[in-house]
Amino acid sequence: MVDFGNLRVGYSHGERRFLHVPLADRRGEGWSSELGCPTRARGTGPRTYDPPVPPGHVPLEKRLKGKQVCVCVGAGGVGKTTISAALALGLAGRGKKVVVVSIDPAKRLAGALGLRELSGEPHRIEPDTLAEHGIAARGELWAMMLDSKRTFDELIARLAPDERTRDEILSNRIYRELSSAVAGSQEFTAVAKLFELYRSGEWDVIVLDTPPSRDTLDFLDAPNRLTHFLEGRALKVLLAPGGVTRGLFGRGAGLMFSVFARVTGVNLLGELSGFFGSLASLTDGFRERARGVEQLLRDPVTGFLIVTSPEHEPAHEAAFLHAQLVREKMGFTGLIVNRFHTHGLDGHTREQVARLLEAELSPALATRVASNLADFDVLAKRDHESVTELTKQLGERDPLLVPHLDGDVQDLGGLVIIADRLFS
């Protein structure tokens, strides 16, 4: 490691390549009082491309005071799942009982939490597992993977007036096909699970990782769309006696379905009639649940954190999402910019950096390292300009910046680094 004031350069012998490694971002140079584990020390010198921290900086812990639901929204590929997990870890380190709900099918969250896989029910990350990474959390960290089909089945079971109705619906051929299709719409089952966890009263905070931003709009509107469907004329026709034949197919359908049943052995008309007949007893429960979810999303106990990266498209999506939250009167709690490049040439020219490095390296090697830093410099300038513009659009003068790391977060140690930065 070569240190020239704010300019710090590391050489990776194992990979035989040169890396820009800011000393302030190395692990093991400080101690996190909340998580009880090693973390990095704060840099002491000015950083050329860091947006200045406003005098009225509000720590994330203070922003989340009184919040029982934290919904992380943003474009795909910006590290939203990782940020959600780190947020939950940070809250657990501060004495909260937290559950993080992920919709990431790649199972990255499970790996980062030291688990082989996550189930559709909350699973506690054992204190021994946390202790192996030097983490002494005062609270509890739980995690689960959203199982869309299971969540939908559980909702039917909970709303059914009796066991017979429940069994008729769950065994119905039409329901099995329809529920699989509806369950594939993650935004619907995500809000259903969110409401269930909130109603249980078991958690201090629920952290929800949502689908990518355009699908997030469907997520926000899911309760409203369900209410409109349940109160719509089309469903009322289908739920009326004889409504399936009259509403879907018109006259002559009975004969057609009778022939179909004799040929295939499948009484499709009977299955349809049975499904909509059983569904009639659940509509009030669905309607009440949809209204409850809609109220929860707008309740002061719920906060929305927009997660983005400095690239143009994700930043554009972040601005779009913020506008939707404002329009829907949902609580915007903060902007998190992930993978932010903070270091480059730090105000030096490439030639000046090369000359500084020649005191420790050969001229040829110093030139190569300086060129590497020049590439980082371009990214640092771009990120600074992008965040400056985004904060103006959102009216958010105090974004939370998470530095770009050399690799993907694959364990609890990596989550600690991000959690520490989020709560600084």
C-alpha cells in the first residue's frame, strides 16, 4: 500500500493487477459499536468528488424512527436486495427484531446471510452464525424468500369462512391454474405477505425488497386494482347463479361443455361454476384485505427508500419512482446511491500521480497505476455529477452514499461494511 495524503494505491499480488484501494474503505481499521465487529475507519482528508455532507445531515437511524415497514424500491441490478439485507442487519444491530423479505430468485441473499437457501417462512439468522463474523447484534435478524404460490394459498385459507370452502377452492382445477398465474405477479403476493407480517405484530421492523421499479408501480397499485376488480360488474355477473355460462359464453354453451365433458372426462363448466361459487364467500375478505394494505402503504409507519446507482438509467428510474411516491402520497424516507465511486486522481494530473508513485514503484509501473487511477477518476466525476443532478430533481440534499466495492457482497462481512456506511 502506497499512501500519498488522500491518494492511496494498493497492488494486488495475487491477481497481478493494480487496484485503487482507498485506505478509508479497507476493513479492519475501526470498530462498529452497534454491530460489534471490525469495520473501516473514517477518512480524515477531503475527498475531491464526494458531494458535501449538508450541515443538517440526518442519520438513517433517525429517519427510520417510528417506522415499522421499510420498502426498498428501485431499478433492477442496483443492489437493492443487498441494501435491503444490510439495512435489516443494521437495524438488528441496534436492538430491533427485524425480518427482511426478499423476492430475489438468485438466492444471493441466502448466501450473504450464511444460509444454503431461504424458505417461505421467516428464518432466524442464529447468533452463532453472526458471531462467526464478529457480529454481536443486540436484536434479532430474520429473513425469508417470498413464495408467491404459498402466500396466495395461505390467503385463501385465511379468508375462507370454513374448512369445506377452503378445501373446495384449493382443490379446484381452475383455482390451481389461476393461482399459479396470479402468484407469478410478485407485486400482489408481496403486499399480501407484507400485510400478514405487519398484522402479526411480531416484528419491530419489516424490510421488503420489491420487484424492479416499473413493476414497483404495480406493487403500489396492487391493492387498488384488486378492489376495483372485486367491485367490478364483470365479477358480479360471474358470481351470480348461472353467471359463468351467461357471462362468459352466452347461449348454447351448456351443450358445448356437455360434449366436451363426455369427450375429455373434464367437467370444465362444473369446475368454473364451483370456483366462482366458492369465491363469492371470499370477496368481502379480499376487499377488506386490499383496503388494509392500501392504508398501510400510506401510513406514517411505512417508509419508502429509493435505491439506485449513479448510472443514467437507474438514476432516471429513481426520479420517476420519486414522482410516483409523491403523487400517491406515500412516505419517501430517503435516497440510497449504491456503488458510488469516490476516489480517482484526487485533483492531481495523471503525470503528477505517476511522479509521486515513482518514489515507491518503477517508472513503468507508476505510469500504469496512474492510468488505472485516471479511469477511476472518470467514474468518480460521472457519479458526482449524476448524484448532484438527481438530488436536485428529488429535492433530497442528503443522499446516503454506499461506496463501490471491488466485488459482489457474498457474506455477512460484506453486509456489515454496507450496513456501517448506511447508518453512519
